[in-house]
Amino acid sequence: MDARRLKQVEAFLRAGDYNSALRWLMADPELYNYVVTRMINALLSYPGGKISDLNGNVWNTADLAMELRRGRWLPVHFNFLLSEIDMIERELGV
Amino acid sequence: MSLELMRKWFNSLPESEKDLPLLHVGNAFYTPRQALYEVERGTKIGEQLQRLVEEGRFGTDLNALAKARLLQVLEKTPYKIGTLTGKAYSPEELAEMLKKGELTPELKLLMETEIELAKRTLGLAKKVVGGE
């Protein structure tokens, strides 16, 4: 697992540069698949099963998981990406 | 506020409030249940949510919060909502009007109610800390 790449993705996310975060993550397909799989699992069991955004959308988290599986990223996904990266970094001890 | 106090705050909330949007971080609103979950997982988003609770802030303006809450409430409302003018709106109609920003007096009233409930929910955190 490329911890440095994860740190860089996290830095882009914190700066609100989602395009660069995604591009950086996608450059390592193995890491991308691992992170996305974890995100899908997290979304499928997320408490309450719904999440809202500022645009007036109310998302079923299971639908968000399906969108991700199709490769479609929505702004709300980046919150989940950040949380999952946190978890992975903690597990890696970095 | 420690994790224990977050749990205490969550447990002090009415069931109807536990799954309604309350706090905004990044691109999403979080319900008290989701906020507690993120804090328990120890994520950075959890840290930000905990800070909002401690500081008694929602992380967004009140109208945006009221809109997010009301849209979820309307999703679960099974009946039409009558008005003093005699017109009755279906929850779907009201949600559509809300999304378009067509705020009728009835919608404004419903939003004000959500703001009051959200303030009360967040206000309970102070009581929990006060009773430490």
C-alpha cells in the first residue's frame, strides 16, 4: 500500500481539490479499487441509510454505493473518501 | 467534549431527532447518529463534527439546514398538508417547491419549526456538558 500516495490524496481533499485527489488515486488502480471497495462497504452499512447535501439532494447511501460501483463520483462521495483514508492510515499507522 | 459525552448527548435526544440532518461538514449533512458514528470511528470528519457540537454550531446557515431537514421529513410524510387557504399539498409537491425555492407561507412555517427543533437538539449538548 502506497501510504505516501494516500497522504497526497488526503492533502488534495483537504484543499477541496477533488479532481486532483481522484486523479492521484486513480493513478494506482490497485489502491483505487481497495479504497472504493471499502467505501462501498461503508456506504452500504452507513447509519440511517440517507445523507443530504447543500443542493437539496437526499441520497440513499446504498444508491451512492451503486453510483460509485459504476465509477460515477458525486461531491458527497468525497466525505466518505476522506473518512476511509483516515481509517486506512490509522490501520497502517501512518 | 469526550466520546462519552457525545454518547450521552445522543442518548438524550428524542428518537425523531436522531436521524435528521443537523451538522454540515464538507459536502454533506450529518445526523446525530452519523456524527456519533464518525466520532466513534475516530475520523477527521468526526473531529470536525464533535467540534461543531461543542461550539453549538451547525456548520452552515440555518435556511440550508432547515431545507435539508424538511426534505427528509417530507420523504416520510404519508399525508397531504392542508393550508388556511383551503389548498392541500402533497409532500412531493412541497418538496419540489422547496427545491425550487418557492417558499409559500406554509413552507416558511415548516422551515421555522425545523430551525427551532435543530436549535433545541444542539442545545441539549450544552445541558449534557453542564451536567458533567
